[in-house]
Amino acid sequence: MSIEQQLLTRSNHQCELCSAAEDLEIYAIPPHSDGSAEQSILLCATCRDQIANPDHVDPNHWRCLNDSMWSQVPAVQVMAWRMLTRLRGEGWPQDLLDMLFLDDETLAWAQAAGDGASAEEQVVHRDCNGAQLHAGDTVTLIKDLNVKGANFTAKRGTAVRGISLVADHADQIEGRVNGQQIVILTQFVKKQT
């Protein structure tokens, strides 16, 4: 029996994520699929397109995961986990993720594509020269900055020690200048080496 026949039988001739019955194709689960039926699922064109193009995802389409995440097929569980993780900012996917249980091996497979990385791991902070900044680094201001609400100007050349990174904004850091904790744009700092 061919892999396509195995998947059609397993899925009852439906997309294994949304149950659509048209334009079905084999989807090998990245990044390390061997192309076998165990490491592939049958997907419709809509699911394939939205998985391949995260910028064009319609969150409402993925409400189907409420049903498909309960599949006994590890490959389906992996893709359900990955899509719920991508969409968790919508609110409802986080509720489903909290209910979804994957054994350790399946969870490791799901995380292999990087979808489970936290936002802090994905956001990279860089100074004006492109050097990566890390929490605790010391930076120097490259320009005089008027600090709103504090009525002072942070002078060019001022060293800001022990910076912290703003987790959801790659262009912002926090540091203490003149005894006050302020937010500084990374384009106005240079990392000290």
C-alpha cells in the first residue's frame, strides 16, 4: 500500500487537521521527516498554505484544532501543537494548549521546528552597529537623549550598566541613567566590549 493510500485510509479521505475533503496532499512534517506515513499527514490546500506562510494565517480557520488535537496519530498531534503555539497570542489557542498532553518524544518532535521557542528567545536586540545585546551588558549612549517625564537629558557618552531587554520589542532596552530606570532605543546605544 502506498503512503498516500495509507494516509487516505487513516484520515478517512479528509484533511487531518480541518476535515476538508478536497485538494488533499501529503505533508511531510519538518524538519526531519523520513517521508513515511508515520511522519506525514494529509492536508488540504488551505492548511498547507497557512502552515507555509505564517504571515497569512487566519486564526478562525484553526478553530478546527479543537477536534483534531485529540487525534491518536502523533504526526497530527505535532502539527496541532505547532499551530496552537503559533497562534497562542489569540487567547483561545492557549486554552487548548493547556489541555493538550504530548508524551516526551512527541513534544520534542513538535518543538524541533522552533515553534515552541519563547518570545524572549525569538527577539534579538542589536545596538547601532548590529552587535547583539544581552541582559546585563553595558552600553554607551551615542546621542544626547531627552528623557520624557524625568526632566533631564541623558548625555552622549553616558555608560548604562546592567541593561535589561524589553522582551517583546527588539528595538528597546531598559537601563538606569541619573538614578532613574528609563527605556532606551537600541539605535542610540553602542555595546561596550
